[in-house]
Amino acid sequence: MNKLQPLVSIIIPVYNLENYIAETINSVLKQTWKNIEIIIVDDGSKDQTLTIAKKFECNKVKVFHQKNRGASAARNLGLKKISGDYIQYLDADDLLSTDKIESQLNALKGSQNKVAICPTVYFNDGENPVKKKPDLRDSLFQYETKNTVDFLLNLYGVNGNGSMITIHSWLTPISVIKKAGPWNEQISVDDDGEYFCRVALNADEIVPVNNVYNYYRKYKDGTNLASQKSIKAMESIFNGLTLKEQHLLEVKNEDKIKETFALAYFKLAVSCYPQYKFLSKKILKNALLNLKKQPYLYIGSKTADFIANHINWKLARKLQTLKEKIGLRIFIL
């Protein structure tokens, strides 16, 4: 490792994103930190993504191809190809502010045991992300600490309301990456949440850098992976929750960990009902093991919320689902 000029490896998995991949690669090439390598892993794209990515190939940009196996498998392949001292993950339709990597490296000061994070700017496809600002709530969940367990519990909603730290926010030393292990290829939704749970628990300290950003592209049609509500997506979220709980309990066997996840299980069980009744029942069983009381539920409208919290949440969800299916204009609107 060159302590003065460490190499940063940027891993970009991509699948069918011909309209965005060039912009994403350019946002990395424009980084003020120049000692980088870009590892692009095409996950079996059927459009012109691979062809466009190949145009950028040079000493700094390497392009690999695999059969379609998912983003986690692509990132794992990328990890096998890197040479860097620090790892930056980036999805192929998202962006980084130009000094993101350099500022985080400066904050880490050469440490191989600390990880850096930064705020996320969410922008709709077609918008100029530079004109947007990060959510002010980020500051409640991004702070400097050596207590990574409490940091994660705060993120997961120990006080009732949680948040997320996007995959692109992190800059991680390769030593921590190796201790955390590979991406779990069995999880599709919240694969990054489960992965960076392990990353955080294997770090000595989390260091926020608040004056640089990562830009997360959102689609109005709800095609972001995190917005999916299929049975497979719900099962993936559930599996991710159970794994994160296990990871934390292996570090500290505390009741507040169990109670935090009980709340998360309960809310997930509610969101699965009544469309996936069997899965909802299964998740609810996990929730009730350590749930002290039902949390306040935000179902959708004030009337729906009242029914869920003062009468019966299953009734509220059934009425809500009925309204969504047939457009029934009833008092729950």
C-alpha cells in the first residue's frame, strides 16, 4: 500500500443501463483523487451496456462480463479483480460528487480500520442532482462513533424511526472488506444493508464526511430495486433482517437488539398483509418473540392509521388493499 497515494478501487455492477452507464463512469473519472481503478462487471446485459462500457477500457478502467446472476454476484466478481487499498461501490445509474473519494480518504488519514460515510442526495431521473440537497435527517444517523452496534441500532430504528445509508456512501479499507466477507448472493433487496452491517461491525470507527455527496437516482415508476413489493422482494427483506439481527447478537447479546428487530419484523409483517398472508404470519411470529407493544403504524391515510392503531391493523390493511385493487372510494381515502 502506498500510504501517500493509496489506490481506490471502484466496483460498478451493471445490468441493462445503456442510458446511464457512461454518465456514471464519467462521474468517477472526474474524481479529484486520481489514483483509482474502475472495475465494471456487466451482469449479462441484453442492451448496449457492455458495448458502451468497453469504450472506456484503459489502464484505469477494466470491464468484465458474466451471465446474469444479480448485483451481489457481480460485486463479488469485482472484488476478485481489484488491486486497491480502499473500496468504493457504485451502482451503474448513480453518481459521486467530484471530491467524494478524496475528502473521505483525507478524513480516514490512512487508517485501515475505520470506514467513511457521507450524505446521500436523492434525485428523480431527469433532474440535475447538483441542484438538490441531502435530507437533513441524515445528520441524525451519520455521526462519528466507535460504538458500531449502537450506530446500527439507531439506523435500524431503535427509537422508533430508522433510516438507511446507501451503498455509495461508504469508503472502506480493503482490510475491513476482507473481514466482513463476500456479498450474500441469496439476498436481492437489502443486500447492501446486510453487507454493510458486517462492514460496520468489523470496523473500529465510523467517520462521517458531511461536505461531499453520493447521488442516488430514483424513478417515478418505482422501478428501483428497493421499491419492489413482490413476494421475492419481501422474503429477501425478511432474510436480510434475520441475518442483521444475528450479526449484531454475535457481537452483543442485548435485549435492545432483539427489541429493535422485533419492531422491524412487525412493520414488515404488516406491509406483507394481506397479499402474502403466509409470509406475514411467519414474520409476525419472529416479531412477537420480543415485541413489548405494538408500534404506532402509518398505513397511508389518517383514517387508515386510526383503524390500524385503535381497532385492528389487519382490517386497515384489508380495506387499503381492496381500495387499491378496485379503486373503491370509501371513507378510508
